[in-house]
Amino acid sequence: MNQYKNASFLKLFIRFTIIFFIVVALIKTFTGFFMFDGLEGLKNEYFIDGKWQPFLKTIWLMSMMYGLLMTVYYKFIKK
């Protein structure tokens, strides 16, 4: 029996979205730390002068799409 069939659509969507958002943000920050030579490079590349907005928007849109796709898959497609 699929445990996700009985869960509400909104709860599944929020769960998948938040988990994906956190994981991708950590991975992108961690890899950026090494690609851009430490905290100073990371700050200059992602977080200074409004650059944090596209950084978060990209991750947020990816998370929303992933959350929607996974929720639809587990709720309606997977047996």
C-alpha cells in the first residue's frame, strides 16, 4: 500500500518542496564555496547587491516544480 495515497495533496507538496529547497540550497552553497574561493567569493557571487534574489528565485522555482511533479507522481500515478 502506498503511504502517500492517504496524505493530503498540499502536505505532500509542501514536504517535497521544502526538502528539495533545503538540499539544493545547501549543495549550491557548498559547491559555490569551493568554486569561488571561500566565503568572500561566495558572497561576491551570490549574496551581494541583490544577487541573492536570483539565487533564491532559481532554487525556489526548481523546488516548486519538483514538489508538484513528485506530488502528482506519488498521489496519482504510482500504484
